Amino acid sequence: MKALLQPHRIIMMLIAAGLVLWICLAGRWDWLGEPKYQTLILQGIWRTIWLMALSVLIGFTLAVPLGLAQASGPWYLAVPARAFCTVIRGTPLLLQIWLWYYGLGSLFPGIPWIRESELWPILRQAWPYALLALSLSYAGYEGEVMRGAFASVPRGQIEAARAMGMPRHKILTRISFPQALQSVLPTLGGETVLQLKATPLVATITVLEIYAASSRVRQDLLITYEPLFFVAAVYLVLAGVIVLGFGWLESRRPRRTA
């Protein structure tokens, strides 16, 4: 608290508060009351939330076996897992989105049995490729994080469980995975916030999330700053909810005692 009451910090907070007040009073916000833009914004926010949440869920589900394969798997599993994480982490997410959408997405229309299948109404849209790219990107980064987490589990506990005759799947579910998950919760929280901030990239393949919705408002009304400030506020709120959620999960971790 004393750090916040230092003179230079108080001045910076007053300047920030004055800037926010000026934006609220001097900006043009009447478009927020129009039903057309309200619907557009709500659709964009909802799509941003479920793209982020679903990609994190799918990505983490893939990251666990990727990390486990690198930490303790045989070489024929460890090498492909390491190669996957290296490629994902070494290439831009925007490039990955474009490769899936303009690459894989452009092949499907030329395959008759796909065009005639029940999945075609879904595969002809852009969001499945956006979700695929976001999920694989999260899996690549978190696979490396989980590798370190699984490697940090004390070997003595695993050896003791094996000596007691505990099956491998029970060792994973009762010893390795719970301890690895507890150690990476702060990192997962930060990576989830980064995943949220990566969702605007899907607007480049016509997916209508909150950034794309704000761009449409800017194009229709020829205003620049107000929609961008609104989007920034939305991301700040969503990021705050994520941070609070992971903070709550961390507070429920069992504390180690000496």
C-alpha cells in the first residue's frame, strides 16, 4: 500500500483517471445504444469467450500427453512431441491460422465425399480452423510447460509407488499429474490471458469476434478511437476474470509444510 502512495505513482494514477474520464465524456458512445451494434458486440464477446475457453480446454488436453511423452516417454513418442512443440513455438500464430484456413480449408471443397457429408456446413465456415489453430498453439506452448512440470515431480515418490505395485495409470492420476498441475497453475493463468489476447488474429479469416465487431463499427460510423477503447475495456475485464479465477484455484492448492 505504501508503494502506491508514493508521489509519482499518485500523479500517474490521477493522469490515468483523468484520461479515462475525458474519453468517457468527450467520446462518441451513442452507437452502444443502437440495437444493431449491441447485437454485433454481444455476438463478438460471446465468440471471443468460447473460442478462448474451448481452445484452452482442447489445448491443455493435448498438452498433458505431449509433456508426459517428453518427460518420461520412449524416444519414438518423445521425439515427435518435441518436434511438434518446437514447430508450434517457432512459427507465428497468424501464419498457423492462415495455413489451416487457406491450406486445409481450400482442399475440402475439392473432395466430393466431404462436400456431401453432414460436416460440410461446419467445415465451410472459418471458425473451425480458427479453433484448431488456437488449440494447437496452446498445446504446443503448454506441452513444453507440462514437460518441465512432470520432470519436476520427485522421482522417489514414483519409485515408491512402483515398488508398492501401483499401476502406471494410477501413478499418473494420483501422483504425477496432481503435483505437476499444482506447480504450473500460475503459468497456466498467464498463458490463458495470452490466449485471450491472441483471439483477435482470427479476424483475419473473417471470424466475427469482438475485435472484428469493433472494426465493423469503425467502418460504418467512421470513428476510430471509441470502438478500440471499448474493446480494450472488454479485454481488461475478461483478463481480470481469468486472473481472479486462477488466483482462486491457486488459493485452494494444498500447502506444503516443512
